[in-house]
Amino acid sequence: MSADSGRHFFKQAGWLVAANLGCGLFMFAVHPIASKMEAAEYGVFLTLLKLFILLGIPAAGLQAVLALQTAMAKEPAAQAELAATVRALLWAMSVLWLVMFIAGWLGRDVICATLKISNPNALLATLGLGLTTLWLPVLRGVLQGRQDFAGLGWTLVIDGIGRFSMVVVLVMLLHGQAASAMSASLFSQFGAVALAWYATREVRAVPGGTFVWRPWLARVVPLTLGLGAVIFIGSADTLFVQSQFDRELTRLYGAGVIVGFGLSQFTMPIASVMFPKIAGGAGGGQDAALRHTLLGTAALGGAVAAVCSVVPTLPLRVVYFRNPADFLPAAPLVPWFAWSILFLVLANVLIQNLLARERFAIVPWLVLIAAGFAVGLWWVQPRLGGMEPMAAFQLVVQVLGAACVALLGTAVFFTWGSSKFKVQSSKSAV
């Protein structure tokens, strides 16, 4: 990769970082407002945001696969097949969402009792978000594969602006609680979908083409399992904490989660620039894209994590400037979250690199680590009741950190170590 292409890479990555930063700033701005809800309702709001992310796991591989297919669709026949694929997937995701919505609504009493949700309308709004979280990866995958990073970035900005604006109206002015805040998220997501729909109109309008499910699923299932494992590790702890602790206290754990979310907003978008370049490139260009992405992610994420370690109260004072005293007790969690999420996003870079090259041997190990994370939470659960709440929260974050380190170590091995191991094994055989 030449110096000019390197500068172009960082220009594109810089825009996505800026777009994510803009989105993140508006979403951060939601929390000083939302944190003035009743304490229990704010904890429910933070939990439902994670549930909303988990609802998107069935579509976890779609953005990556669509980005790959779009990046490779150079000929008219391939472009027609891409259009047919996009149309079929949007229909399939709609049907899947309807099934999820009905199942969630039928089981609302159990879900509300487990997550301590007092107003079922909050769950209803979250289930409604399932449609947008299943559609957006399809549309954003097309934008990513076309390297239309302007359109991709604006879908993020619109989401942030829309959520903040509606929270101001529904929560601050009309004094709504978690259900109103989740409705604001629903509004913003539909705005992002509308923009992505418009930006991909030319791709979807190509006539003809056929969508062959079987070979396509052979590519998307490993991606969904691999990326879904990463999403699960980054989200399941919040739901676990909400189900185990007094709903008046869980907002403190959620405050640490928000700090980790902020770090990921700085770093995750760089991998979005990398994926289509690796999928559509070859040789040195792929390696350079990975190198640039790791460098940018480590530099940005490391700087944020270092600040969080030295001054753990700073991000809490920034996010919760309207009532910082209510959230400063969460400061001991901040360094643990910051470094855990840094390991997670670095692992995500390497995992996306492997998946873009269709090196799927890592996928079973990712699923195993996610299962191990769930087992780890189950294993510490009996000990939590006898612990002081902040010490218990810290133990949960340590389980999260162990899972993130395992992810990163596994990704490093499959990126570099596995190939060296194969070479050494072949030499020994000779």
C-alpha cells in the first residue's frame, strides 16, 4: 500500500471515527438526561439497550457478507445477483423479526420479571427495534462494500442526533421513563434506516438476478456465529447484572458499561474501513490494511484506556455532568471496563480480518469462548449475593475481561501463530 493510499485509508477511517464520535457524543448526551429518571428506570433503560444489541445477533454476519459481496460485484451479472440478495434478505429479516416480536410479546411476563421491567411498553419498544437492527446490517453492508463511507457515516450520525432529540422531548420535557427512552431509540433507528434505504437505492434497483440460499448461507453462518460471539461477550453481562441485583443499584454497573461503549465508538469504525479492502484486495494491500487498522485502534483505544486508568472519575463526570455524585461510586469499575473493551475491539479487528479472508477455522473457538463466558457468569453467580455490590460488580467485569483476553489471544494465534505452526509441522514431517 503506497503512502497516498495509506493517507486515503486514514482519511476514510477518520471520517468514520468522526461519524461514530458524533453519534457517540449525541448518545452520550442522552445519558445526562436519562440519568435523571428514577434510578431503577435508568438501570432498565441501560439493560434494554443491550437487549436491543443482542436482538441483532441473527444479522451479525450480514453486514460483513454484504460488504464482501458488494466489494466483489464488479460485473453486471454479479451486481444483479447482489440486488436480488439484498431484496431477499430484507424480506427474510422482516419475517424473522415478526417471529421474534411475537415470541417476545408472548413471553413478556417472564422477561419483564427477570429484567425487572415495570412498564411492558419499554419491552415493546425494544422488540420494535429488532426490525431496524436486522435491516441496518444489510443496508450498511452494501454501503461498506461500495466504500461509500460518507453514507455509512451519516447513518450513524442520524441515529445519534435522532435519539438525543427524541430523549429531550420524551424524557426531559414530558418526564418519560425507560419506555419513552427506548421509543426515542426506535425513532432514531428508523431515521437511519430511511437514509440507508435511500443511499442504496441504485443497488437494489438492478433488475434480474437470483439469490441462491445454500452457498450464501455457507458463508454467512460462520460470520454470524463468529461476530455473534463477540456481540454476546460485549453485551450479556449487563443483562446478567440486571437479573441478579437490586434494580436501584444496576445503574452503577451500567455507568461503567457506558464508558466502555465510548471507547468502542472511537475504535470499531476503523475495522469497517478495513473489511472491504481486505475482502476485495490481495497480498500486500490486505496486510497493509490490517496493519493500519491495528495501529489506529491500538493508538486511539490505548490512549482512552490509559486516561480512564489514571483518572477513572473523569469519564463519569463528563457523561453524568448533571448529577455526577450519583455515579462516582462506579469509578473503580472504569479501568476494568476500559481495558476489557480495548482487548475486545483489538480482537474484533483481527477477527474481522480473518473472516474477510474467509479463514473460518477460528469460529468454533469464538463460540466456545462465548459459551465459557456464560459459564463463568453462572459460576460466580452464587458468590455475588454475599459480596458488597461494587465488589460483586468488579468480579463480573473481571469475568468479562478474561473473556476479552481469551478472544484477543485466540485471534492473535489464528492470525499469525497458526500459519507458523503449520509451517513448522510441515518441516518436521519432512
